[in-house]
Amino acid sequence: MTHGEVDDEGGEPPCMLELVCEECGRLNDEPESVVCGRCGAPLGRES
Ligand SMILES: [Zn+2]
């Protein structure tokens, strides 16, 4: 219980940044999303 959760510095963790649409800012939290659910812009996680 000594591991305080004080990670409020950066907002979202780096692994989630690719889920945020650069175009409209929508957080596409569906794991398989490769394009933005709102505007259809590519999320840059094509493999
Ligand atoms: Zn978008």
C-alpha cells in the first residue's frame, strides 16, 4: 500500500498517445482501431 498512484503528470500514458486522433483529438480506445472512429484519420498504428 506504499505505492501511491501519483501519475498525474502526463495525462495519458505514452502507450495511449497513438490512440488519440491527431486530427480531431478523439480517444479511440478500441484495441483494433487503426483509423479514427470519428473522422477516419489513420492512427499511425498500422503494422
Ligand atoms: Zn479523428
